[in-house]
Amino acid sequence: MHNPRFEPDLTPLSTLPGFGEALAQELEQIDVRHLEDLTGRDPETVFVHLHLANYVAHRPTPGSALHALRMACRSANQNHH
């Protein structure tokens, strides 16, 4: 179970450009909760996982999600190096 009390100071996705609360909540279903969770991840692969999770839940995947994920993954990898 997700327990935010034990997390270090991480960047919430909802604070990033292109991310709203809804997209951030959708990404939680595939265990992406913070910018740091995207370090080393391929944005297209994350998008496919999100799309499949939304498909199973009978929800549409926002068209802007892939662009937002590309920007977030780039930012996460720049902050990591």
C-alpha cells in the first residue's frame, strides 16, 4: 500500500508542465507517482502501460499524455545526471 509518509522529498507529477491531477492519478495505477519514478524510463513504454491500464478500466487515455511523459522523462533523466 502506498504510504507517502515514508517517501523522501520527491517531485509530484501534478506540479510538472502538462500534468494535471487527473493524469497524475492515472499514472499512479502503473506505479508512477513522482518525477523520480520516470528516471531511466522510456516515455513511449510508460505511455503504452498507461494506455493498457486505461483500456482495462474502460477509460480513454488523454492525447496529451505522451507529450507530457516525454518532457517528464527528459527532465527526470537530466536531474539524475
